[in-house]
Amino acid sequence: MTLMDYKDYLSGQIKDNFWSMAKRDLIEMLLDRYTRDMPRDSPVQILNVGAGVGDDLKVIRAFGAVHVVDIDPRALQLIPEGLCQEKRIADVVDLPYSEGSFDVVTCFDVFEHVKDDKMAMREVDRVLKEGGLMIFTVPAYQALYSSHDRVLQHERRYDYPDMIHRLAGFTIVFISYWNCILSIPVAIKRLLRRKSMPSADIVSFSRPQNLFLFFLMHLENRLLKCGVKLPFGTSIVGACRKPKKEFPTGFPID
């Protein structure tokens, strides 16, 4: 799940590029909007799946007690102890927690790395409390699958209707595309590189360019926070709840 996170860390791509800044901004917005009605008599228990090197944890920990899991021990070693309650080496298809352990599970760019993503979603459902929240992002449009995805070891990208079907075991609270403004140049580049050798789309920008691109994506984040659904984008972002037993849905069986 985190091979690219670790490579990004080694290459200096984490934290300061507009994409990482915008994603942290998005995560803060999602958690603020969808956890505000949770009981506060005890800390909200959050499981961050696929934590990587912990770049998002300073944002996530402001909303509760964070437990992190990842399959890459090298990445986990880089996460400062003070940013989370615990760190465990684990796969999302086999989480080392009992049923109903968490109020919130975050899966940011995780499911596309998993061969059996439906099993992964069922496992997230298992460790969530009734009424608990899953917040996620995944890359959009299988047609854009390219050398970028291959080097990141993505099994797939997600088409919107297909993602809705995969989430049938949850109650969808909100789902939208993300990165709408920059999606057209990104799509053109990915389509041109569909059959090229695996390589990641890493582009360097000057500080003013970086801040301008972040500003554009921050505007999108503000729209999402207001409940506006974007018509297209290179990612899909969503929040969904585990149904309470009196309103069962169940995951589809293929």
C-alpha cells in the first residue's frame, strides 16, 4: 500500500508539494464535517489504514485517538511515536482488531492497491462500530490506468458506478469526484502514457506555482465541505457509515 509513500519520502516529494498539501486540506475538511456529531464523552477512536510515513497524521490526530496500520515496516518506523496511539504492521484484508473497535476508519488511496478490495471493505466494516464512519479516497476512471498506476502498484482505478456498487454494504453519506480543475491535463498525460514504461508523474514547480495550484484545489475542498458534488476528477472521495443492525444492507456477493 505504501511503496510509493516511502519512495516519495526518500525523494523529498512528501509534505511540500501542492498535491500533498491539498490532500491534507481535504482530509481535515472531511473529518471536520463528518465527525462533528459524534459523542465527545471519550476520544473518537480512529484507525488510519495505509498510513505510509504518517504525512496525514498531524491532521487526523486532531479529531481523536489514532491507531495506524501499514504493510511496510520501513514506513511505520518513520512515524514519530507522538503522532498516534500505536503502530502495527498489518494488511487491510486482515486487520488485527476485534469487531466494532473503531468510530472512524480512514483509507486514503488504499483500496486500489489491494487485489481483493471487496474483502478489504468487508474487513473495514467489521472493525467499525455500528454507525461508524469510513472516509476514503481512490483514483478515478479505469480508462486513465497508465504507467503512473503501474509504478504505484495499483490493481485498478475506479469508475463512479462501480465504486457505488462496492460500497453497497455501507450507507453512503457523501461521494464525489476530486481534483476536477486539474483533471483534463492530467487525463491527457495519462492517456498518452498508457502503454509506456512504468514511471510516476512527478513534476517540480516553483513556490508561486505550487501555492497557486494548492489554492485551486483548496477551492474545490471548500465546495466539497459545503456538500457540492464535483462532476469529474482524477479521484473519488467519500464518507459512508456502517448501518445499525435495525437497518442492515449487507455487501453484494459476486
